[in-house]
Amino acid sequence: MSGFLDLLRQIQELGGPVVLLLLAISIVTLAVVLYKFWQFNAAGVGRHKALQNAISAWDHGDRASARDHLNKSRSYLAPVIEMSISAQDISKTRLEAEAEVRFEKLERGFRFLDSVAQLAPLLGLFGTVLGMIEAFQSLQEAGAQVDPSLLAGGIWVALLTTAVGLVVAMPTAMALSWMEGRMDGERVLAGRAIETIRSPGGATTDQTFVTEGALNAAT
């Protein structure tokens, strides 16, 4: 424990309290990112083969095969599609709302990651400004006996906080962008699935065939 405290003191002496704050933020951010990756994997984000097979079978009028594929699906969207198939009187708005509830669970933490990606560089810049002020104060106190190394040392230590802020912000922004892209794809898939279940192509074809048969019989 004493070794860890000594390390923290060394970091504070080198970069100041802002670097300590950024270090704490980076640990929390890493935990959130790892949790989101685990959550995406557990929910089966991007893995909807059985669900897509069910939708395709329903679209072609094969109801039995569609239900068989749906029962095999482990997708978090499967309950929404099951609801759509089992109760055709449920409105499209209700189904979309049910899907949004599941999307909201997967998107929890995105706002925190976005805040880190935006604020970490600003915190680093704030630390740099504080470090520059301290360096110029030391230069002023030196008076006529100015040592250039004193100013140079103060500047590189001050710039260290900006570097740390960027190191925290850039991976966070990349991870958030990847996760937001996956969720955009999930919304497209859910919208297409709901629309297909509500208006399957097979049903349209069957209805056209029946209508044409009735017209031929009448003539």
C-alpha cells in the first residue's frame, strides 16, 4: 500500500493533481468500456443469424420454419419479433418502443464515454495552463539569475498533462464510435425485421394470387 501511495505522490509531483484526476478517470473509463464490450457480447449484438433466418422464412410465408429459427435465436431482439408474430394486432409503434427499451439498456454509459472523450483534452489543457503559470512564476522569482533549464523543465512538465488528456480521450472516442456504429446497425435490423413481420412478402404474393384467381373465376 505504501508503494502505491509513493507512486501516486511521484505522479502528482511530476504532473500535478490534474494528472492524478485524469488517471482516475482513465481507470473508470476502462472499466466502463470493458463492461460494454462484455454486455454487447452477452446480448449477441451483431450475431442475429437465427433471427434473420426466421425473418426471411416469415417473409417467404414459411411460418413453421420461421418459428423454429426464432426458437433457436439467442438475440436480445428475439422477444420483440416473437411478440410481433404472436400478436399481429400489436401496433408497429409499440414494437418499436419495445426494441428501443432494449437499445437503451445497451447504450447506457455512452454519455459518460462521450463526456470523457470531450473533457479529457480540456482537463489536460487546464493542467498545462496551470503548469505554465507555475513555470513563469518560478522564472520571475529567479530574477536576474534566470536558468533556461528551469523554464524548459517547467514547460515539458506542463505539456505532460495535455499528452495524458489526449491519451485518455482518443481510445475512448474510438471505442464509443465503434459501439455507436454497432447500435446504428442494430436499429436498422430491428426496423427491417418489424416491417417484414408486419408486411411479409409472402403474404402479399398469396393475396395477389387469390385476387387474380377470383377475377379469373368471375370472367
